[in-house]
Amino acid sequence: MLSAYLLHRLRAKDEHSLHSPFVFDFYMKVIKAKEGYYAFDEIEQLRRELLRDRQQVALQGFGAGSRFPRNTQLKRLVRRAAAPPKLGQMLFRAALYMHARHIVELGTHVGIATAYLAKTSSQAKVYTFEGEPSLLEIAQKNFQKLNLHNIELVQGNIDESLPSCLPKIKRIDLLYVDANHRYAPTLRYVEQCLPYLHENSLVVLDDIHWSAEMEKAWGELRQQPHFGISIDLFRAGLLFLRQKQPKQNFVLRF
């Protein structure tokens, strides 16, 4: 991962290299933007509380991200695996920018990223999928603390729950994938969601350089003809359908 990070640092550009009006605007208003929103303070206060919580969480070991013992303190789970502030706030701004009203998140964890996505608008609906019952229970309590009522939690193995729920969801404006960090499941999840995406949809993949399998999945997805624009931020990868313009791949500083 260190070598991938160093390579990214060498290749990454900023706004001065962008000749695509859409990517320039998105970069300045979403990726590089620094302004805060009222929701950020609420969510980060919750994070601080969770980082002091020593309760033991029993994990069943779903997905490839199960790098924790079966019984782990909540504060350690939050510190090591919850979406960091910079990523969560970028997701918030991305959902606002894309006017996302139908949002799907694969991998709820304790609900930090979910909260950022749901706080963009009370009119938005977030469907979040999680295999770990204990994490989903914690996430539900967190949503109650944040007074969020526009989230639908889907419990169970995502391999089974996602295809059964997609016909009900019908449309996806923003898809955030932070679940099973393996090559085949990552490709499968995106492919299952493709019929529900549209020209202005955004797909965000977390941890694209987390492992060789995730790098392979990212490399293949960004080359697929379904996606017109890809942006590699190292921590996350962004895929825009935008098939009405020439295909472009970007490596940008985040």
C-alpha cells in the first residue's frame, strides 16, 4: 500500500491540470472545498463519543474487512474502520452537488458515512446494507441520536439482500461501496446496481488501494464503457456515468 501511495503522490494533479469543465467544477466544489456545514459538527461530536466507548462488540466476520478480533472495543472499530471526517464530508458535498435523492450504501459500519449522506436533505432516502447485526444495532442508535429518519437499514449478507432489494429501490443517484473488500464481490455489487444508475449517477468506491484485489477491481471498473469519467483520490475512487462526453481518467489530490 505504501508503494501505491507514493505512486499516487507522483501522479496526482490539482485543479490547474483540469481541462474538463465538469471535473474542474466538481473538484473545486466537492473534493477541494473546505467550507463546513451544521451537520458536520453534529456527526463529529458523535464520533468523539464513540471514540471513548469501550463496549465490546461481537463480530461475525462478514466481508474481507474483518481485520478485528471477534470481540472488539467499539472505540477501536470507529478509529480503524469508520469513514474519516475528510471522506465523510466529501460524500456529503458530493451528494449535494449531484442532487442525490436515492442513495445506496453498501457497508453501514456504525453509520458515520451514512449520517453524512442522510444529512444532505430530509428529502433524500438512504438505503444502507450491513451484514454485521451488532454494527447495525449501533448504527441505528446513532441515527436516533442524530434525529435521522430518512434511512432504511437492510440487515443480512449483501450478496443476498442487495439483489432482492434493488427492484424496490428502482433508481440510484449515488452508490457508495464500502463492504466486502474483495475483487469479485466489488465488481458484482457495481454490476448489480448498474441497471438502476443513470447518466448523472455517481459511484464512490472506498479503499481502492487497500489491497491488490481492490486495485484490480478499481482498474477494471474505471475502464468499463459504462463510466465516462473516473477520479482516483487514493482513499476513494469516483465513477461518473456521463457517457455523452469522451472517456477520461483522472488522478487527483485529495
